[in-house]
Amino acid sequence: MRSLFLLALFLVLAFHHGEAAVTCNNVVGDLYPCLSYVMQGGNAPSTNCCNGVRTLNSQAQTTADRQSVCRCIKNAIGGASYSSSNLNNALSLPAKCGVNLPFSISPSTNCNSIH
């Protein structure tokens, strides 16, 4: 049931556009393959998931883009019911995919402080 709620939330966010060049549509499209890893965990995220994380990171080149990505992710996390296990899986995505994000995937991240 929780995964259906997250899926619905991601689909709703897909129709919300940000001010930056990287929209929530981009975020949802790129991170959608990561949903099963975030919900169920495992040894490593899928190749498609990591490719999406890398693509999203490479597209977010400006401060506005990075803040927009952060807000989309934060809104998805903040509007969903999640466990500490789900949050830890989400937090581990960048490192497990070999990507250094300029922010943490966390409901407490201050997206306005990202440069």
C-alpha cells in the first residue's frame, strides 16, 4: 500500500513544474527506477536507477536546477509515509551509484542553502 502511495505521489509531482530547467518531470522520470530500491532495499540499486541518478545530477548544473531537484525530492519524501529503512535506502542512493550530490536526500534538507 505504501508503495502505491509513493507511486501516486511521484505521478502527481510529474505534473508540477519548477522554475528551473530541471523540472519535477525530469526528477520523477530519472528517479522512478529507484522506487523499488527505496521501498525494498537490497545490495545495490538497479543499473537503470543509477543511470537516472547520474543523468539527473549531470542535468542540474545551476544553483536553480539543484534547488529545484532538491525541492522535488524533499516534497516527495515529506508528503509520503516512509520508514527509517526507506529513508536510509534513499540516502544511500548517491553513494551506491557513485554520484556526489550537493545535498542529502532528506526531509530536513534546506534546499535554499544549496549553491
